[in-house]
Amino acid sequence: MDFIDLFAGLGGFHLALRQLGHTCVFASEIDSTLRGIYKKNFNLDPAGDICDAAVADIPSHDILCAGFPCQPFSKAGNQQGFADRRGTLFDHVLRIVEHHEPTYVILENVPNLERHDGGKTWQALTSRLGEAGYDVDSHRLSPHQFGIPQIRDRLFIVGSRRGFGFAGFPWPDPHAAHAQLSITNILDTNPPDARRLSQQVVHCIDVWQEFLDLFPSDVKLPSFPIWSMEFGATYPYEDTTPFAVGPTELRKYHGSHGRPLTSISDEQLLQALPSHARAPQGAFPRWKVQFIRQNRELYATHRNWIDPWMPKILEFPSSFQKLEWNCLREDRDIWKYVLQFRPSGVRVKRPTTAPSLVAMTATQVPIIAWEKRYLTPREGARLQSMHELVSLPDTPTKAFEALGNAVNVELVRMIAAELLADHESMKALDAVAAS
């Protein structure tokens, strides 16, 4: 069957459907660099911005594939949805669907699409597909459920003009547990092109390692994020906020890492507080209140050894001053694990899976701590089941941005195999009925 690949990126849909024996007759991608990469990999020159494409010029096709932009619906973004220009790109998917009436539609987006704007966005999207003649079904899947060492929860949407019948669409079954998941399955050993850790990053990890070494061995490490800036802080947080109490009252307290606020100017006062405490709001959300309370209690219990350690963390930026330890009951050796320096802190994970690849900055690329290096783009491609790609963008930053926006090929392949098996069975039934 013929398919089209919209918002094509690196061509995840193309790889998946090509593996099943189908032919891409049209692709579109707004990024000129990715269009060049796509042409190298698939010998097909994608069109540019889909908004500029005339539907009559798009070839007839049986399957429409689109990983339309997720940023307008993601919890990590501003969630403007259809008010964001990128959120209106679904309208262009729909105009192609209405003109060409492909038998099948396969879409991918972030799970928050279902909940965005209280579910109104999702209701509008599925209603419009229904009005265009499609039965619609959706399901959340992640590569790690199928033996691929990446936790990447995504919403997949399928539509069929033939209908799915009473039982609905048979989604791939992730019931088989993969207890032996390991990121080492996709890693090269000390690849020569890997980006090494900077001295600052190594030093920060060493400082947090010292924290773990000092932490009493007979006490369980916290499961909540460790926010060192709350150690010694006393500003009000439970029933009000620093913003709400005002400068005069706030100077009675201590800010980040116990810094007295007494003589700080109005202009610098908020900067002396943790970044999570500066918002112009009258009350903090409950989760933030809980994290602040837990960290202050942690400090009160262990300040005898935290106080001598604390000056060492002060030289780092705010995001380096937080630790998310996701390795409970494991050895307290950071250098054994997979790390990620995120705005929310230094995240430490078991080496079973990689963090979800997102359109990340260079600093958020996963770290293979035991080799003191970052994940390489080629390893990232394996996490997206894109090992067949010959060409990737020529800089790690561009490569990881593209990989973070890509669909996982193996998940799409399994979904498409189920969807198109339905097509073959329907054809067989039609042939029987005709005879």
C-alpha cells in the first residue's frame, strides 16, 4: 500500500512501514536540514511546510502517518493547544484526510493530548476524525514495555474507514515483562566520538557522591527530590509565599542555603530565594509545599554533617543543586548509573532504561556515568529503533533534537502490522462476500 509521511522528521513512520513492505509516495518536513537527511536516507525529497501544500498535489494514498507537533499539548510546554500555530497543524492533516480519504490514519503525540483543556482538545480531534468517516481508537505505549530500554510514554491514535468492529482495535500487547531490560544493549563501549563530561559536571557529580557517602548507611535515602537550597532556608511557604508577604516581612527570614535576607535590596531579594520560590503567587501548590517541608525536615535531622558539606554545592547553578535519586535499595555510587542534568535537578537512574529522549538541549543528553561520557547520537538512534538510518544530523545537538521529536520505529511497526492485518482480513471477507 502507499502511505504519506507528514511532519516526517527523521522518518520513523517511513522506516516502520517500509519494513512491512509499503511505499512512501509523499513526505513533508519544515526543517530544511532534516529534509536533506531524509533525502539521503530514503531517496525521496520531502516537501516543506505542510501549510503550503496543495492537497490536490499530494498523491493518492492508503495510509496517512503524522507525528504532528506535540509542544502545544505537552505538560513540558505552555499547553496553548490550538491557540498555538503548531496546534493548528492538525487542521492540515484533516484537510488532506478529507480530500484523499485514505483507508487508515496513524498519528502519534504526547499523552497529555487527551487531557489538554479538560479533554476538550481530544474530544474535538476525535469528533472531527469521526465526521470524516473514521472509527478512532487510541492507546498509550512506551518502548520499554516491549524490551527497548527507553521509557517514552506516547499516545498513538489509529483511524480506519473500514471500522474496528465490536472488539475495537487490537493494540500490541505489552503484557510480557522484560525484567532484563538494560541500556547496555544499545551502547557501544567507550565510543571514540562520544562527548566527554566537562570538569564542572564531573566535580558536581563528585560533590553529590560525597553527600551520599556522608548520608548514614543505615537510613534510607529520600525518595523525594533533594533540594539543597532548602537546607537552612526559613522563608514562609505553607500558608503563603515570599511574594505574598512582601519585602519587609521577608527580610525576617533566611533564603537559599540559609542566607540571611536582612540587608538585601528589594531588587536582589527574590534572587536570594530558591528559583522554585520566586513565583508571583499567593500560595504554592501542595506538591511543592510537601517537597519543601520534606527537605527542611531532612536538613534538621542531618545538619551536623550537611553544614560542613553545603559550601561545596554553592559553586554550581541552581539546577545542579538538586538531586533526584531513583535508585532506592541500590549501591550509593552515582558513577554506576545513568544520569541526566535536567532543569529539575541531577537525575540518577538505574542502567536498565534511558530517560525519554526529548528535543533536549545538549546538557540534557543522558550520561553514561561509568564511562564519564554522554550518550552518542548513534546510540540514541537505537533507542528509537532507528538503527537502519545511514545519516543523522551532523552535530550531536541537532541529532538529539531530531531524535527527541521522532516516533519509535518498533512501536509504529507493531501498530501498523495490526492495522494492516485488519486490512488483509477485511479484503478476504470482501472477496468471500463477492463470490
